[in-house]
Amino acid sequence: MRRKQAKANVQIDNERIRVTEYTFSGNEETGFHVHQCDYIVVPQTNGQLLLIDEKGVDTTATLLKGQSCFRHAGVSHNVIKNGGEKLVFIEMEITAH
């Protein structure tokens, strides 16, 4: 099932960091992607996501406004808004070490 794309607004993109604000309305998704860099997610709203990995295994993640999480490079998934109100988070990819 193909969903509408979540809105991705790149705020900073340089040799050290990429900062993107993601906004999900309805049942939107990022599309399948692989994180080439370590990254941090900072939720701007509360909400729930459905994460589907490269093997088709799905998990849910509950985001709480202001409660950041860190992930290592290599994560591969599709991120889908899982019901509720509009969901917004900031993703910071650390592109240089």
C-alpha cells in the first residue's frame, strides 16, 4: 500500500550535520530508507509511529514531545504515522565525526 509522503523540510545541510523537520498528517510515510549516519530524533509533538524494517517486521514507537532518542547508522526502515493528530519531529544526522 503506497501512502502519501510526509513533509520533509531540510533546515541545515552541511559537511557536519543535516537537520530535517518531518511533519506527518493523516497516514503518511517517509518511504523505505537506510540511515547512513548516526542520528537523533527530537519530537516536537506526541504521537505514535509504525516502523517497518527491511525484513518486513513492524514495531511501534511512541514519541513524547521533547524526549530525544539516538540511533546508530545502519537503521533501515519505513516510518509511518500510526493514527492520532499531526506528528512533527526534528531529525539530526551527524554527517562528520
